[in-house]
Amino acid sequence: VEMERQKEAAKSKAKSEDGNLDQSNFIHPTIEYDDATSIDHRNHHPILGPQLACLPYKRIHLTSASTLASLPVYEKQRAYRHDRAQNMAKDKKKTLWMGIPGVISLMEEEDGRLSILDGQHRVGMMTLLEEEQKKFKSKLDGGELSNDPDSSAHELVNLDLNHILVEVFPHRPKVGSAIDSVDENHPDQDDKAIIFTEINKAEPIKLLDLPGVTNKRTRDIIDHAASHFYNTYSAMFSASQKCRAPNLNLDNLRDALFASDVIKREKIESGAKLVKWMELRNEELKDRFATIDGEGELESGRRFSETALKKAKKFDFYLGLESTWLYK
């Protein structure tokens, strides 16, 4: 109630006499941006910490990475992949000078519960960096590492993971809002789904992961089968969505299974049945490539290299060599 009162007050005060918005009314006037530790804490959220701004539609906070790591993820988010967070952490260590760019998006329920709408892999990345940061700090304190301030260890130690920019979208009252007009047959289209979709339209998120595109059952079947092959043939999967044959990317595989409509076409009713269907396709491809040793061209016109074929045979996994098996 107090938060709603503050937002309404901000709206009424924000207009100047000529009708233009005076942005100074939204920003806390006592914040000293040159020193994050000197932020006034009067508008302090018990979980998220200092509030930088209260806009009519969202709040801005500075929050620690460890706090963000303790929050649940929006249930319709794409599946968390630890290897993706690991790759992001590895790349981040090359650009520590810029700190943590961007913003983590959260949703706040009517009862105050928080969940991560966008940024779960960045939160995972920060958690990994913080673990490594603690190890370096211990070694520096013990004199085990160089005191050179320009060293990579010092850069990581000095990375500020206690003041991460966070945007919080508060719960909207249903009465008189646009949410009332949402079709009851599409329960996914709540505020969280709408915000999540808008944020990720510009991101390389797969069609399968957009709320409302398919039902949970279909997504669960695909996720079960894709994860099975990802775990069973890990050497044949790449974190890059632009990987070359015979490798597969997990999200590309999930999206391809969805786009092929194999669940409906083959009347597959469970993840286990989809796994079995894919194993049969893999065996068919194995038989087809059994007598081929060098590079060549498939019926689809796609060429494959001798190196790709050797790797497929080594790990007994052929689904990444071509994609026509999806439609058989």
C-alpha cells in the first residue's frame, strides 16, 4: 500500500507547470553516484537494498550478486544451463574493467515475493566469479599472489559484485487494468509473461521458450529428450548456437524438435518415447554412414567433412550430421 502511495505521489509531483516530466522527482536526490557506498539508505528494501529510483512502472535498486543468487527464477524461463554460465564467466574475465553491464529484471508479487524474469545466466556467472574472487582474496591476504594492481587477480578481486543494477516490476492491481482483457484460454499471458516476452524479443531466445507458444506438456517432453542426449553424448554438444556438424547445440535441438512438429506427428506422449524415437533415427543414420569414410554430400545437399564423420563414429552419435531425420 505504501509503495502504491509513493508511486501515485511521484506521478502527481513529476509534472511541471508546462506539463513536461521533471525526472528529478523520480530520482533520489541524496545519491552520490561517484561512491556507491555513500548511497542514502532511507529507501532501503529489506532484500534488494538501496533504491535508486521509483518510476511509475518499476523501481531501480542496487543489489548484491549473492542476494540475486538466492532468488527463484520465473517458472517459464528457459532452463538454466551451468555450462553457459561457466562460458560467460570465462569471457567476463577478459572485460573486468567494465564491471557488470546491463540490468537484472525481477518481478515482485502482490505479497512481496521476488523472482528473476531476465538474467538468470548472468546471475549464475556472477556467482561463479564471486566464488573465484573469494579464493583470490584469501591468497592475496596470505601473500600467495603478486601485489601488482594490474594483475588479473587484482582485477577480479576489485570487481564490484555488491552493487548490481536491478529493475523491479511490481504487481499491478487487476481491477481496471489491461490484464482483465486477457483471454482466459491463455493463462500464460500474465504480467510476468508479457514483460518476459517483451524483454526477450530482441534476445536469441528460442520460439519454444516464449510463453504461450506451446503447452507445458510439449515443452517437458522435448526438454526431457534433449537433456537425455545432452547428458549421454556431452562431447557432441556445443555451447555455441553456431556450432558445426556433427555437433549440436542444446537450444537449437530443442527448437528443431518443436519446429518439426514431431510430438504431434508421431503421437509421442512422453519424454521417454521421444528418446526412443530419436535413438531409432540415430541408428538409421549410423547404418547409412557405416560404409562412408571420407567427406561427401547428403540427400539434403548439405556437405559433411571427413573430420565430422570420424567424430560422429567415435561417439556413435549421428544426429548432428544432418536434420532430415526430424521429418521421417
